[in-house]
Amino acid sequence: MNIHINTDYSFCSPYAFMIVLSCVTGLSLQYFLNVKRGVQQMIAGFITLLSPIMSFFFAILLTYAASGGTKIGLSSMGGLFGMYLSVMTLALIKRDPVTTGITLENCTLVLPIIYSISKLGCFFAGCCHGISYHGPCCVKYSGKITESDYIFPVQLTETIVFFLIFAIGMIMLIKNCKNISVFILTACAVAKGLLDFLRESHMDKTISLNQILCIIVVIIGIIYTTAFKRKSQRRSLVTT
């Protein structure tokens, strides 16, 4: 089955609509989780207001810096950094370790759903598209963005994969699992790093900036998990 997408949109670009929808969905869920888990409404509200501002700023800044000042666009890794920085900014004001831990975990929980919805915008707009591909569900663009060949639906694949990561994260939260943030960040980094090989923009590169940042995230996750296990073992030895 082939997929044809016409990028001649007369009314509103689906890219802009999906970006706004992803932000509204993610930030609303983040606010709900913060309040539900005991964070003061004022703090939860400040985070909700600050997050989109800092996310868009760093998303644009990273794209601009990585391109040497030649491109302006939204980088998902820059947006991730902005989300966490907004939470840490409020953490410095509040100075409550419990609240900081909850808000950081909730921020991590909503990141996959924000990315998942936003990639639908990329899929319908034709940006960040995949490599040449003639298998099942290959995509053909026409209109403003016209590709000479069928391509792999990498954006749609990202939408599905990251939604599954979000769903697993929420199940882990309901079951009171530990290290939810480590799982989500590691799963997202691995998924994004591997799927980056299927982008056309990766064809002339050995490793992309996104993949380098993903590797750093995975390393940090491994270090944190190892340190957490050692700390837990020490506590169990002390109690016994």
C-alpha cells in the first residue's frame, strides 16, 4: 500500500496545527500530573507557562547553531532541553527536593507524547522525511514539496514508537514502578538514534548531531541507574 500526500494546503499547514496540538496536549497532561501528585497549583502553573517559551527558544537556537546560522527550525533535542530547564528554574525557586523529583518525572512522562504528535505534523508537511523506499506504506509527496521517489515513512514510524513509549511510561506510573524517567529517556534516545538512520538527511553522514546527543542521554541513564543500584544495595546492607 502506497501513501500519497499533497502538500498544497490552502488553509492551514498541518505542521503548525500538530505542533500546537502537541504542546497543548503535553503541557495540559503535565499540569494535571503535577497537581494530581501533590505539586502546588501555582508551581504547576508556572511550569506550564514557562515550558513552551523555553522549549521553543532552545529548539530554534539548537537548529540555528547546528547549521552555522543558516537555518531556522525546531529541534526536538533543543525543545527537550528547554522543557527540563523550565522545571529546574522553578526547582531553584521552590528548593523542595520532593517537588523537584515529581515535576522532573512528570516532565519526562509527557515528552514522548509531545514528540509523537509533533511528528505527525512533519509527516503531513513532508519535512524530516525518510530515505528512498519502495516497500509497504511508502510515501509519495506532491505539491509544494515534491519528491522524485517513494520514501520511507520515518515520521509516522516515530509517531507510533514514541506513543508506545509514552503508554508504557504511564503504565509504569500507575504501577508505581521505579526509574520511570530513566526508562523513558533511554527508550526515546535509542529509538530516535536508530530511526535517524532512516532519514534522508543522514545519508551523507556517519553520525548526526541528534545521534550524538542521544548517545549522551543513554550514557547518563546508564550512569544514573548504576549509581541508584549501588545506593540501594548499600541501604539494604545497612538495614540488615
